[in-house]
Amino acid sequence: MTEGALARRAALAVEDRMFRALAVLRVVVLGYTVAINAYRNNFEHPALGWACVAIMVVATFAAIVVYAAPERRVPAVLLADLALAVGLLLATPVVKGEWFQATIPGYWIVGALLAWAARYGWLGGSVAAVVLGAVDLLSRAHVAQKDWGNVFLLLLGGSMVGFVCESLKAMAAERDHAQREAAAAAERARLARVVHDGVLQVLALVQRRGGELGGEAAELGRLAGEQEQALRTLIRAQQAVTAAAPDAPADVAALLGALGTRPGVEVALPAGAVALPAHAAAELTAVVQACLDNVARHAPGASAWVLLVDLGDMVEVSVRDDGPGIPEGRLEAAVAEGRLGVSESIRGRIRDIGGTATLDTGHYGTEWTFVVPREETPIP
């Protein structure tokens, strides 16, 4: 799941809580509205008046059910909610007479107001408040001081509640992002310790013993030493990314340049730094590392080239080798057998940072092309 999708999920969780609280508020203001209309009972047309009250009762529970599902909080539903509140305000002079003092819906209209604030933030709350306040004032034959005060409270409440909702959504997304970054940093540190205590020490042992034994073992020891150096370089680069702030830019050119120490690998980089968010830079470097590992494992002796291109709003990296290529059906068979190196270590990583991965392979060799946007874009 991409960063944008995770942020939307966190914001949606906050919105769900707001609409659950709004459901309780709707019932409370409905009870007050029904009670105050029954107490006053000042309708010139009682049948129409109680029909309006019945409409509010039905609409309240219908809104609770509809708004409970996030996918049903669409503009048409919110417009219908606001239009019903406007309609009841406009019906008041007809039902109560031209010189009414209090509207039929009263405080009930805050349900629509707060729904707009919770869904669309301070702008939505302000728009709904302006519409409701204007209709309330224009429907009155005489506007008293308290009516101006009520409209002011609508404007204040709609904008402030909307602002709070927006802030809570942003805070939830930032909190989830920080938690994921902390968990990822802890996992990288754990893996670095495992690699240091296991793989690096074994490679160092193979290098030393190969040199002592001589012959073919010496060549094996030399290769182990090269791999140990490349792995240590990669670990240091990953640690530098981990130490950076989660949203701080990292120079992906420097990270990829460290891979040029591997035998048979040439890295071509732009003259200057190529900045990407630290997480995206680390993942892209890991993807290139996985591609080079596959070359060394499946096409020993083949040469590999890494090319980094800065396209402004995106970064493109190609990894090409002159090996025999990937046989047709090999990748599908690997997935079926549970070997997910290409599908997860390569394609999965690129997908998670909002990029695309393209594979071109044949008897002429294999070429991966990765395109990563500067800003991580959501993938549906």
C-alpha cells in the first residue's frame, strides 16, 4: 500500500469517528426539536407542521444509516442533506405564518452543517453555514438581534469544527507515518545486526581461508571479499538513510554509486545530486541491489550497467546486463513455487513507493527500467 493510500486510510478512520459522534448529536437535537415544537405548538397549519417534524425524524435516522458507510458519503448525499435543512427553513413562514419567531427545524440543521464540516473541512463547514444562515435570515419578515447571533454561531461552528476535523485527519496520517518509519528503522537495524553477525563474518572467513588454501579456493576467497566489501558499503548507505528524518531528501545518486564497487558493474550517474524522499531512495537502492544479485546468481560472468536519469518530476533507473536473459515462464514458475524475489523484492518495492517497473528480456540480456515520481502517488 502506498504512502498516499495509508494517509487516506488514517484520515478515513478519523472521519468515521466524527460521523459516529454526529449520529449521536443528530438524535439529541432531534429530541430537542420535537419537544420544543410540541411545547410551543404554534403552527398556523398543524398538519403541515407535524409533517415537517415527521420528515425530520425519518431524515435523521436515514442520515445515520447512510453516513455510516464511507462510500456513501458522496456529494449528492451531502447536498440532499443540506437541501432538506434549507427546505424546512423555507417552509417555516408557510407553516407558522410570516411573523414567526423560531424556525421549525431549529437546532436540527446543525446535523447537515457538521456533516459538511466533517467531510469537507473548514471550507465545507463555512459554505454550509453561509447557505443556512442566509436562508434563515431571508425567510424572516423581521430580523432580530438574536437571529444575527445565531447566524454568527453557525459560521463560527461550521468553520471551526471543519478546521478541527482537517487537523485531526492530518495528525492521524502523520502519526501513522511516524510509526511506520520507526518500525522500518528498527527492522533495518535488526537486519543489519543479523547480516553483520552472520553473513559478513562468514564472507570474511571464506576470504581468509581461501587465501590460505590457494588454488580455486583463493579465487573463491577473492570473490567473497568483494561481496563483503559491497555488502558493508550498502549497509552503511542504508544506515545513513535510516538516520535521516523520515521526509528528508536523500541523494539516490550517492547510494547507487556505492554499488559500482561490485565486479563487472558500471554505474552511470548525473553530475549532481538526485534527491528523493529517504524512504523511496532506500527502497530504490534495494531494488537495484536485488537486480545485480540476480545477475551475479543467474548469469555469472555477465556485465551489468546501472543508469540513473533525473527527469525533473521523476527519476528513472535502468539496470541492464548482457546475460542469456530470463527464460519464458521462469518468473511465473518462481511465484508458483513461493520464490518471490522478483515479485516482491523488485516489483513490490517499486509499487510501494508509487513507481513502475518494466522488464525487457531476451537472448540479448535483461533490462529493468524503474520510474519513481518525486512525490509518492497513490495507487488504487
